[in-house]
Amino acid sequence: MMMVHHDPSWAGGDFFGTTYKLESEPDPANGTAPTLTGNVVGTYVQAPLKLEITRQPQSVTTHGWDQAVFTVDATTDVSYLPTYQWRRDGTPIPGATGKTFSLVTSVTDNGAKFDCVVSLLAYPNPVASAAATLTVLGDAVFVPGSLKEERFNGTTRQAVEIGNVGAPDFLGTLTSFSAGVDVADNFTRRVSGLFVPQTSGNYVFFVCSDDDSDLFISTDDQPANKRLVAQEQGWSAALQWHTAQGGEPTMKRSDLWSPDGGVTLPWAAGIPLEANKRYYIEGVQHEGSGGDNFAATFIVQYGAEPANGDASAFVPAVIGRMDAPATDQPKITRIVENADGTITVEWTGGGTLQAATSIVGPWQDVTGASSPYTFTPEAPIMFGRIRR
């Protein structure tokens, strides 16, 4: 089959389309999309002779509760693209079919190995990348009073949840689970951190967003154990906990949320949580165009329900996040005046030794200095400092 189209004019509009039908079927109406699409069309191209990985995934070290990102790339000698399938410890990861794979790390991820199998239509054998090792140090520290906010531009909620994204385009913090309103278009936002309930009991969680969103709660403080508990299927105006546009309002609250159209309600009895125990919480919201908002709240089951417009109950007293530990700061530990007139300086924490003849500088790096460092003073009064 061949189709040729020519537009003789340098100006004005142009278009080109074709469709088909069985002789027994009615003619297509004007405006009907072409049916020559998908699996009913194709083309012949040369058979591939080359499939090579040009970028191997690299091992990653994280503190825990932060993002690990792995990337692979490949080249071929044909015009169509290869496909990618990431594996963890040799097992395919569902949906992880991009050049990049990422995850929010848990302590149990320490030592996991990730590789990617690259395949190409009509090429004899898939090619597996080298395996990259994930090291999770587990030394992150709890920072009370805020949650992490990440924004990924030009991607979907599903891509973020699966891990088909790299590092976020925006990283910030929130002092409640209530993100900004009307901040941008065409992005996906992830809010994550720890919930520390003040009371033991069975909890009900609510989510509200524009556009769609998922809300997850873990059985403990580890991201790996999170469970989907509520969803905004369409969109809602800000802080509208009980109404929905384009989706079921019941899906927005955990005690009525159902994974199978109402056949089962896994959290109908509430979600049992213990007072003062940390639970990982995560929400992922997608924004197409127009307005946007994202918030979550909670109650102890059978307590007073939030009214539409009520602020989030995730306030600083019950939230926090995990962050990298503070690095050791350089510190001068010893200064000795030696008998020969030289001075020896010792310090910890790395950094660069600098010297000056005035407390206000100008400061100059001491080339090649490492602790301990012995030198002859260039002036009767000298000042020193360690700069990282």
C-alpha cells in the first residue's frame, strides 16, 4: 500500500488522511478518525545487526527515605527503538520499562542489585546491562514538623509511582499535607514523610486534589511497606473532602475506598495505628492543565468528620521527614609552638587550611597542607582557619 500527497501551494492549510472499511460496513462519517492505525499497519525495514548498551547503570549510595536513580542507554543500527525492562535481583519490575528507574529507598533495599534487559524486535538475543548495587546507609535523621515535596515536570502519576522518572525538577518542604494551589501545569507532585499519631486507634484518611491522586500509608516507617488507601479519580476544588468531579467521592476516603469497584473494602474497619510510632505516608498527584491542588487529612474512626474547606489535620506536631545527617564540620584540634620556631596545626573534618596576617583577611589557601601541618610563620602575628 502506498499513498502520495502533494500540496501545490506555499500558503494555506494542508492535511492528509485515509481509512478503510469492510464492504458490508457503512461508510465512515466525516470527522471519524482513521482506522489505519495500531496493529493493522506496519512497514518493512532492514534487519538489525547491532544492539549495544552505551550507558551502564551505576551503583548508588543513599541514606534511606531518599531517591535512588538508575539509568541505562543503548544504540542500534535501525530506525525503530529498543525496549527496556528493569530487574531487581533478577526479577522483572512491573512497569519499569524506561531508560531510567528510581525508587524511594528503604533500609531493606540495602544490597539490592538492579540491571536492565534491552530488547530489539528481530534482533537475536536481548542484552543485559551490568548490575548496579544499591547501598542504603540507614543513617538518615528525623526532622520534625515538615514533609518533602517533589515535582516532576511533563510526566504522569503512574510513571512516578512505578519509578520511570529521574530526579525531581523541584524539591521543597511543606509544613502540612496541603500543597500549593495553581502552581503550574503538566507535572506530577509527590509529597512524602512520616506521620506520628498522638493517639492510638483506627484511622480514616482523606485525599483531595486537582487532578488525580493516590494516597499511601505504610505499616511502619519504611516506604517499601506502603499501601494504597485512598484516591482522587478525577478532580476536586481545594480542600473538598466529600465531593468529586469525574470520580467517586467514596474513593477519596480510606474506609470506603475499594480496589475492585466496591466488592471489597479493605480499610472499612479503619487503619490501626499506634500513638507516637512513625508511619511513612506518601501522596502522588498529577496535574494536566488549569487549576491544581493537593491535600490530605485524617480522623480517628467515628470522630468528627472534616467539613469541606477544613484545613489538613497533618500539622507540624504530627509530621516529619527523614533527611541526610549533618556532615562533620572541620575543627582545629591542636596548635603547637615548636622549639625551632615553627608551628604545627592539627584539625579534623577535612577541608582546606587557610592563613592570613589579619583576622579580616585576605585569606589564602595553604597549598598542599594536610593535618598535621608544620610551617614557619611569615609574620609576627598569623591567623588560620579551616574552610570546607
